[in-house]
Amino acid sequence: MSAITIGEAARRTGVSAKMIRWYEATGLLPPATRSEAGYRHYDDSDLHTLRFVRRARDLGFSVEAIADLLALWRDRARPSAGVKAIAEQQIADLRRRITELEGMARTLEHLAESCCGDERPECPILDDLATEDHAPAPRRSTRGLSDRGRGRGMV
Amino acid sequence: MSAITIGEAARRTGVSAKMIRWYEATGLLPPATRSEAGYRHYDDSDLHTLRFVRRARDLGFSVEAIADLLALWRDRARPSAGVKAIAEQQIADLRRRITELEGMARTLEHLAESCCGDERPECPILDDLATEDHAPAPRRSTRGLSDRGRGRGMV
DNA sequence: GATGGGGGTTCCCATCATGGGAAGGTCAAG
DNA sequence: CTTGACCTTCCCATGATGGGAACCCCCATC
């Protein structure tokens, strides 16, 4: 009953059709059932899963982590400890990234404060950037979770 | 004088040789002078520029923004207002991203707190993810600046 | 003078999650 | 039967970065 197409599923769950296909292709989701013509069909249970994925993405979980969460969700006998561990890893990732961004923001705020920002050329911001003695800043190779949709272009 | 190779320039500035080449290829940096054999050579002025770029990256500026900053840096008569505007845009981007991450972290912290995390299957975290009525969360198309090196794999 | 090792050079590929778009098949309404 | 909305697959782009192959160059040592 109530077998809907991918476009309708996208509308109802907030996951784009493109992403639904991609999640299927990469194994996050099992292959959808198909109509005779090859159209994917989704039922209420599929929609539920899609909303689960969507919610997890909104909380910043990587697709890899979501795969783990889905497996735990499906296993009704799982210990909650596993889920909590994933969530805490995610919290740690988020906190680490926040700290990093916070450091950048604070430095820039200090610099911007001391720059009068008028037509004169004196500029403490450029002076800082051009200063030789900044800490070698250990090239951060410590990775975190995914951070969707970076790029330029503002609201 | 003191014309050094790309590897040495990388060591001295903290910008990898790969990235130096890439910055040149994409136009952020002008083409380096070459030896007869085709090796890139860098002088003190180039190193200074590379450190400028490095510092700006550490402050989270996108390569696009750095191109603007470099142009302003080279123009000794520029008004500081332009620089300040770029910095403030960057601060706004950073703050927006921090707010977004902070929201995710707080939600997860609440959920994790209420999850006992033992061998029992009851799990408020999964319950939340599986809940139907989460706000449609306007698919964020509001982009920010670059956030380097995402991926999995922790410290 | 040959050899070896540590550089350089270019080029391609992968990341991560996402969108854009082309080319072609399907379906329901007019 | 046409039209238009929708589906299918496939390729490409994003941003900044690393990995690696295949090849060239330079210097020092045997």
C-alpha cells in the first residue's frame, strides 16, 4: 500500500531525490523496490528511515556514523551503550570544531577592533597577516566529522 | 639571491609543496620563476607571501578571500575599510557556523544525558532520531567559508 | 663515468555530501 | 496522440588537500 515515487518521498522527508539515490548507491540504504518500468517505490517504513537519516544529518553525523546508527536502530536488542558512544564521539567532534572556529573568530575580532576601517591605508589586519612570527601551527591532521555545504556565497 | 626550491619553501612556510603548486595553478599566486630545468624557484619575497597565505588559511579565510586580501596587501594605498569588510564577513561566517554546530552539540548533549548507555536497549537517542515531528529545518543553502580537512579518523 | 638517492615535474584520483544537467524512457491528463 | 511532469542513468563540479605514478634532474660517492 501507499507506494510513492522518489520525488514524493523527497518532498515528504526533506531528503532530495538525488541524495536518496546516492544513499542507495553507496549502501547506506538497501535497494528500493522498483516498478515494472524501473521506478523506485517507497512505503511508509522507507519514509521513516529517510526521516531518521535526515534527522541524523541535521545533527551533523557523517553518513558513515549514520550507517552505524541505522544498524543499531534496526537491532531492537542492541545495548544503548553503543549508540551513546557514537553520540559522544560526535559531540566531541563538534566541540573540537567549535573550539577551532572560536579561536579564529576571536583572533579576527581583536584584529578588526583595532582596524579603524576608513579610507586610510594603515591596517592592523594586513599587518598581522604579513607578520613572520606566527606559531608554526601544527598542521592539523586531526580530522572530524563532515561539515556540509561549505563554499562561498551567502544567504 | 637566495633562490630556493619548492620543497625548501614548503618547509620554511608551512605550506605544502602540493598546495604551493595548486595556488599557482589556480591563480592565487603568480607563476614562479623557473630554473633552466624547469624547477620553481622562490625568493624571500615569495616566502613572505606564502606565510601571508598560510596565516590567512589558519584564520579560516577561503582561497577566494585570500586572493582579495593579497591584492589589498600589495596595494599600499588601499583604504583599510576594504580589508576590514572582508574580515568582518569572515567573522560573521565563523559565528554562523559556530552557532550551527553549537545547536547540534547541545541537542546531542541533552539526548546523551538522558541515555543511560548500558546494556539495555532503551535509547532516547535513537528514539529522537526516529521521531517523525522534527522541524523541516530549512535545508541550509546558506554557505560559509571553507573548513579544511574534514573526514573521518580521529586524533 | 656510472649509479643511487633525494628531489623536482606533470597528471590523475580520492575525499565528503551535494547539486546541476544531459539524454532518454514513462505516465497521466488533455 | 501530444504535452509536460516525472523518472532513469551517467558525467561533472564543488574546496582544499593528500596520495601516488611516471618521469626528469642534480649532486655526491664509488
